[in-house]
Amino acid sequence: MERAMTETSTTAWRAVREKGSRAGILLTAVAHRWLGAWLAEPILWGVVAYFFLTDAGMRNASRKYLQKVGKPGWRNVYRHYLSFALTSLERMDTWNDRLNSYSIHYFGIEHLDRLAAAHRGAVLIGAHMGNIDSLRALGIRRKVRINILMDRRNSRQFSQILKRYAPQMEEGVLEYEPGSIDQLLQLKSAVENGEVVGLLGDRLAAESARGAARVSEALFLGERALFPHAPFLFAAHLQCPVLLVFSFRRARRAYDFYVEPFAERIELPEDSRDTALN
């Protein structure tokens, strides 16, 4: 699990040690693989209870967030933990193509269909909400090749276990290489071939080569929050349509997937890019 950033901290996400009991994660993965999701879930409840009881900082961060959205109380904090954990468990079904029993409602999918029909590539920018791995389901169902750019440096345990029990997860996934021109050219070529690049846009990166984090400040839920420039700089380099995607867990094995146009392309002046992003 990831620790929420407080209003006084700009610590990069990857500076936070990955939380987790490898034994608990592994036991849940094995149970899911051989016994199915219904029997794996009770094991997951115990793993979630462990996190809930042992990490006061994360627990208080969850409580503070839930108070802001009108759902106070420790019971809802536990449910918050459990929802995150169940979404993580369902990622295994996503990567193993076990989606026949899932209900996925798509909203705004016509925007992506229009680009696919014209054989135009695009950048899809998502966030850490719901199950962003359902992009895989989107690609399969719409016959669109999606290249997912991921930075898994603070979730190595979960990624290693997921890879063991869902080896297909590596198909179309590119490990983010900070500052790599070769990777940028590779993805630009993919977009020019009508493929799609998916990445998350709500995570702060480490300091840039200039020695300062490249972020914009905005009010979010009534408090100061920092949003990274990197995803939009990346999209500007690829010079293609940009869409926002969000996948929300509605219930067990049920998701609502939203696609919203953001820009036909992002144009940033070379001499004042940071000003334009702000």
C-alpha cells in the first residue's frame, strides 16, 4: 500500500518503502490461483486487518481523506483498506484474462473508437483510482494495442508475485526509464503506428535534472496538493490526442470505465513550458 502525502510533505512516492507482508501477499495469490477469488477473499481480510492494526500513519491518512468526502469513522477506514486490497486481487483476473464473469460498463468509449477507426494513436492518462489494469480489457475488446508505461519501483513484492501467477502481465508493459530518449522514440513510433500509450498522471516523480521537482500546485479537497508536469510533458513530446481514463470499482467484479477527451494535442512553448503547464 502507498502512504498518502500530507499537505506539508513533497516526498517522492518511490522514497516510501513498500509496505507488505510477502507471506500474506503470496498466500493470497496462491489461494486465488488454485481455489478462486471467493476462497481467497477471507485470507485477504486477515492481511488487510494486519495493515489496519499496525500502521497508524496510513490509518490516519485514510481517516482524514474519508472525513473530507463525508464518510468518517473507523469502519469506513477498514472498508477503504479492503476495497484497495480487493481491487489488487482482481488485478490477477485482469492479467489472466478471466473477465467473463466481470461487468464492465464503458462510458465515452466512442472517443477511443473514433481514433482507432482512423488508425490514430493516442495517450491515455489515468490515476490511482480503481483498477487501471482494466486498460488491458479495453485493448482486447476494442482490438487496440495498448502500451502501458509503468514505474513499479515501490511495489516490487506485489509485482513479482503478480508476474509469477499472471505471466501475461508483461505483454504490452514497459518499465519506465527516467530520461530515456530511446524509450520516448520507441513510444512515439508506436503512436505513429496507431497504437495507444497508457500511463498514470497523479504521481510525483523525484527531482528533475534541474534539481527541483516539476509540479503545479492546486487546491484539492480543500488543501494544497502538488500535481506532476511529467505526464503532460511526455504527451507533448508524442504530439497526439490525449484522453483521460478512469476505472472505478462499483461492486465485486464490477467496474465503470470512463474515457474523456482532454486535448487534440498538447503544445508547449520551448522557452516557457513550466509557465504554460501552470
